[in-house]
Amino acid sequence: MTTSTDRNHRVSGFLPALEGMRGFAAMGVVITHVAFQTGAVHDPLIGRVWARFDLAVALFFALSGFLLWRPHAAAARGLGPSPSTARYFLSRATRILPAYWTVVILVLWLLPGAGGGATVWWANLTLVQVFIPLTLTDGLTQMWSLSVEVAFYLVLPLLAVAVSGLRGGAARFRIPLMLAVSGLSLLWAWVPVDTPEHINHTNWLPGFLPWFAAGMILAELATGPEIWVHRLARRRVAMGTVAVVAFAAAATPLGGSETLTDLAPAEYFAKIALGAIMSFALLAPLTLAPRENHRILASPVALAIGRWSYGLFIWHLAVLSIIFPVFGIPAFAGHFWFVLAVTTVLSLAVASVSYALVEEPSRAAFHRWERARRGTAARPTATTPTSAAN
């Protein structure tokens, strides 16, 4: 039985478990990169599993899809005002750019092997690396996914306009439309796109729309009337099983190689589809049937890692690049668990500093500006783990 409190949380409330899940996704990205650079992905027993932790990116994209689309889904059903596009863009820029520019400048300036000419600098500073050949440089190669995510940020208001006519009773057609567009985007790898050498169009936003759509569909469900999907979401073991099966299938040759070689169109299709299924299954219980207290995902440790997850993501490859020479470990020569432990500890430390010195002050400055613009008095900032994560 769904209570009004449950519905309010689904529609607009802060869901602490999502913050914890974001932390788990960031750790997944760290694991797959450490596995690749230590050669663990070639282990005959578990190498493909380590490699498929790159599906943590699917989870990141689905989380963004849910959280950023939820206000639009609520507005379509009369549950809230339509979001301000100007505020949305300023909020996203404040959240992403200060910390990102900090790491790009420091890595390109100080990390051996990461430098480059003006093209490398401006491509990374403007987040267009996936369009400019040979600009994904050492310590910053993971930023291809941030480039895709920022492209989604830019397109999202246009998507909202495109479905703005589906409001009230017509809002029920929004999910079928999203499913149709996602299905079509699964064919993106077969679309002939003329690109420069070293650029693959499968690294562009259209190919990853199903991962974002998984979260957007959850946002539509969270703000809509209860249907069978909500009841299914309460069956956490069943949903977890679906996620594990999807992940396991992606870890087979069906989902492509465990290395960084380009995927065949059929492999790309399978990996994207399975990543969307996995993300939907993992997030559905947290968004459609949220618990008041989640023992693991809403624990203080999980919330802290979730709070630092962005810093963990943008800094961990720079940290990993330093660990190999400092400890005298050749790349691709083993020592997976040691390198993973050191990378995790040091990256979390750097991420916590990034959060305290760059991310949180930027967020606070944005809210001060917003309050001043509205002519409201500043209020003390809450410091509980939940409010801090929020």
C-alpha cells in the first residue's frame, strides 16, 4: 500500500539511497580502470567481470536521467511548476565545471604525459573530447562519459519541450514514446556516420540514450499513478536478480571484448540494452518503492562516498597514473588488489578535498546568489549526513 509520504518522496523528496548508489557507481568506474591498467581484465576466470564494471557508467547516466527529468515529469502531471531553464543550466554549470576545470588544468599542467597543445587544452576545457581526435589524454580519458553527460544536460530542455504537449491525461503516452526512441537509438551503431580518424560516433550521446531513458522512465513512473511496475519494484530480490543476470550477460562475449577495442554493432546493441536493463532494475526499488532508511546505501559511509563521488570520478585516473611510478609497478603487470586499495584511499582523500574546497563552496555560492535574486534571507546550512548529501 502506497502512502502519501511515499508518493511525496518519489515525486520531489531527497532519496538518500540514490546518493549511496552514486558512490557505488563511482567505485565501479575505479574498479574497471584499475583492472584494465593492471591487466586484471585478462584473468581467465574473472577478467570479463572486472571489465564489465564499466557498466557503472550506465548507472550514472540513469541516475542523472531520473533526477533531472523528475521535475519535468511532475510538472506534466500538475504536481509542481515547470523547471526554470536558466536556473537549470546555471545549477548544472555550478555543479560540474569548477571541479572539472580544476582537475583538467592541474592534470594537463603537472601530470607527465598528459600535456598537449592548444587543441588538447580547449577540447578538454570545453568537454568536446569525444568529437576532437587524440584529445583524450592521460589522467583524463574517463572524461569521455562526462562529455556525453554534458551533452545530455544541453539536450534535456529540448526533450522537455518536445513532450510538453503530453500533459495531464496525455502524460500516459510519455513512457511509450521514450521506449520507442530508446529502441531506435539502439540501432545507432549501424548508422553510417563519417567521422575523423580516431573518433567513434558510438561514443556520442545518441548511442547512450537508453541509459538516460532508464532513469527518465523511472521519473515518469515515480510521478504517475501506481501500476504493476511499482508492485514489481517492491520485490527487491527479483529486481536484484534481473540486474545481476543483465550484468552477467554483458560480461560474456555478447557484450563485447574485455579490452578497449571498438565493439561490433551487435555487441554495442547488446551492451547498451543490458546496461539499461541493469540500471532500471537497480534503481526501480530505490525510486518507486523507497525505504525510509536503507541499511547499506543510506549508511554514513555510503553517503560520504556518494557525496564525494564526482570528485572520485574526475580524480581517480590522475591518482592511478601516479601510483605506478611511485610504487615501481609496471602498467599491465598485475598487483590489482594493491593498486585498487591505494587508488581508492588516495582518490577518496583527494575527492573529499575537492568537495570541501571547490564543489561545496560553488554550490553554496549558487544558492546565495539564488536567495539574493529572490530577496530572501540566507538560512543556516544543515549538516546532517542526509542534508549534506542532498
